[in-house]
Amino acid sequence: MHPNALLELATDLLHQVLQFQAPADRVVSDFFRTHRALGSRERHTLAETTYDVLRQRLLYQHLAQSGKGEMERRLVLLAWNGNEGFLRAALTEAEQHWLEQVKAVDRSALPAKLRHNLPEWLAEPLEAALGESFWPLVEAMNRPAPLDLRVNTFKARREDVQAALAAGGIDAAITPYSPWGLRVQGKPALNKVDAFTRGEVEVQDEGSQLLALLTDAKRGEMVVDFCAGAGGKTLALGAAMRNTGRLYAFDTSGHRLAALKPRLARSGLSNVYPIQIAHERDERIKRLTGKIDRVLVDAPCSGLGTLRRNPDMKWRQSPQSVEELKVKQAAILASAARLLKPGGRLVYATCSLLEAENEGIADAFTAANPQTFTPIPVAEALEKAHVGSPESLVRGPYLRLWPHQHGTDAFFAAVWQRR
């Protein structure tokens, strides 16, 4: 493709993404479907340039003010993640001169908001909560995430899958915490890997794997994944149950549950029952009241713990949306808790950075149910699940994972047992 054409496409894609009318990954995917002639390198350049703008939007907008022409084009030039020679071939002489000047700016001397690239409503509580760890978190969230895989232990052993991937030229390291996980650098074409097509591995962040391990689903039990989504944790739970018992995957989105079907077929599991519900008080849920052994609630949340993968979330969320989510989270947790039989386990989890969605919800639930639910220290539950270094993964009684400390997305989890 001619350099000018690729630069124009990058500008067009960024313009669409910055409307913030849909998640960035969906906009990028739709754009690529519209431009099917693009090669893998061109797609990589377009996607990574777009995501770099989203990660450092405030900085790039500040620097771009000194330039001329369309704002999105200037942002693309600043964030270019492709061949530099290719880019220079598309630039005017004035643009080349401007870009050299801007790249010479000492960014370490800029105001804090231009260095952390977070909206103030998010930066302030994080800095207050983390202190000196705030800047290491910022740096970690501004780097792309590695590719984590979960070995389907119903079909294969981790060491065998690791060896098979190595034979195919993919170096996969054992994850430090999850006994099911492998970590891969880069973005190999997994859909062409035999271990993937056979259902021996699934893409799943190591932190997400730990949520399934905390649920501790066992053979023959009745288990509910209350907010199943596309079913990553559902599949992990089903494998832990060795394809026995009954595993209900509830979600309000039929589209997300539909994405589970091909993954379920690869997994070899037949104990999973995907069910679309209207809301957390759906009659199909009420019929299971008091009958369930384990319930995992990976609640709808701000998603701010996934900024390495979804940097647009920090611009698409707001204090108002978080307040609305808190009401929904409390309602979902209360409804899910009614499903448990005495002795059953309840896990509440989010991929949020914010205490309001995490400790705030968990503490309120414990206070509201002192006679019914007993908190279980997460470190104890992790140790029983054979998770590595469990004490390093907790803050107080709760799971707290951070990109800068643990190399995972940011996750929170609380665990209770019904009396």
C-alpha cells in the first residue's frame, strides 16, 4: 500500500475511534472487515497506532497543538507504530520538521496529567490509594499486555501443551500464580495452532484464571457463573469440574453467550448450560434458589483494570457511570447470593481499579448479611487452590491484582461461605 494511503486510513480509523460511540476494539474490528485487502503488517500498524493514541491521548493532544492540519492526522504522526521510513515517505517537509521538534520535547518536565494520561476523576483516587506505586501502575497500564493462555486441564496437561507450543515455534512460559496458565509474548496466530483448535488452550488473563480457582468448583456440583459473558471463566470452571455436575452460564447478552458456543465445542465440555436472562431477578434464576454449591459473580464494572488492553475505557467511563454500576453490582450480588445452599461458596469479582466497585461493595455485603455469610480469607482459599505465592496477591481479606506488581490485569475478588 502507498504510504499516503496507509496514513489516510490511520487518520480515518482514529477519527472513528475517538467518537467513543463503541468500544475501540469493536471499531477496529469493524474497520478491518470493511478493508479486507489490508495485510497483517498494515493491520498491526493501524491498530497499535490507534491504541497508542488512546493510551497517551492527553499528551499527544497537547503536543499536537503546535502543528497544523487535521488533528487526527497529527495524533497519528505522534503515535505511529509502524515503519519509520514508510511514514517519512508520506510526510510533507513541514510535517517532518514539526515532528522532529515535538519529539525533542522533554516529556518528563511536563505536568503530571500529561504524563499519567488519566482523567483527573480517576487519577486522584488512585494516587491517594497507591502513593508511590501510582507511577509504576501508570507505566504498566501504558504497555501492551502479554498473551495469557489457560490450559484446558480436562483435555491436556500444562507441560504437554507448553512443549507442543514450543515445537510450533511459540515460546510459552509458565505463569507465576495460576497452575493452569502459560504466558506468550507477542501475538501469534493462535487460530492456526493445533493446541488451540483441539481445545487444549484458551486465551484468558492469568488474573481471570485465579477467579475460577477461587470458586473451587468440584466434581458433581451445581455451579453458576452469574455474569458469564463470552464464557472464559465458565470453561475454566467446567474443566475443574471434570465435565460432571451442572454448570449454568447466565448472562443478559445473547450475543456474548453466542460467542461461547464455538469455544464450548472446542473444550469438549458437555456439563455447561448457557442461559440468557432478562435481569438478575429473572424467574429462571429464582427456581435455583438454595440449590447451588458455588456462585461466581464477575460483575459488570468499569473495566478500568483492563486499560492495557482497552485504553479507551478511561475516556468512556465517568464518575456518573461508576455510580450507576455500583447500584447494579450490589443488586446482582444480592440476587446471586440467594442461589447458594448452606455451606456454598460465593465469589464476587471485578476487573476494576476502584475501591468503590470493589472493597466498598464487598464490605457492604458482609455488613448486610452477618448471620448468613461468613467471609473467607482469600489467601487461605488461594493456597488450597495451589496458587503460587498467595500472600503476595491479597490486600486484607481480598484478592487484589495489579499490572505493575503481578503482570496481570487489575482484579478484585471477595469470597464468602453461606452458613
